[in-house]
Amino acid sequence: QVQLVELGGGLVQAGASLRLSCAASGRTFHTMGWFRQAPGKEREFVAAISNFAQSMFGSDSVKGRFTISRDNAKNTLNLKMNSLKPEDTAVYYCAAGSTLGRVQRNYEYWGQGTQVTVSS
């Protein structure tokens, strides 16, 4: 069975850093990535990385502050988030699939999500 479990969410002040992790089991994936969804908003692509270490980001703001990495041997995905802003507040979802891309249809498997709240 395929399972993705996110860890590392929490409540922090603006300017702080957090590291999110996603532990995958059941199989390995060409692509693993992160989406986020704030209340009343559409799910937004954050970043993704392939097993070839190709990566992409959803915006310049994210690219400048966040770092995505993966450990293929451990089947683990990480997102280091620096200089967090209140607008980063959302539920963050780990996702996995067979194609590197920015849209939800590229990802077949999803975690349950972890809440990140950034206060001002």
C-alpha cells in the first residue's frame, strides 16, 4: 500500500524557519512535491523534485526562500522553509507521481496534510 505522511508543521512567527518532511512507503516515485491550500483558496503548487534531482517552484517568492530535497534511499521528501510570511499559512500536502509538473493531475498520491501557521 502507498502511504505519504507529512511531519513538521506548526505555529511560528514571521521570519522563522520550518522544515517539513514527507515519509513515503509502498513504492518509489519519479516525482515528489509539495502543494499548499489556504482556507477559501485553490490548492497551490509549491515545489517538486524528480528522482533525477530536477526541481521546479511555484513562484519566485517560494524559490528564493524554500529549498526542496529528497533522499531516495530513505524515500523521504523535505522542504526547508526560511523567512516565513503570514501568506505562507496553509495546509501543506505531500504529493507523489510519475511526472514532474505544477498541476495536481501530475500527482497520483497525496498525504493527509500538515498545518503551517505563520503569525505576524
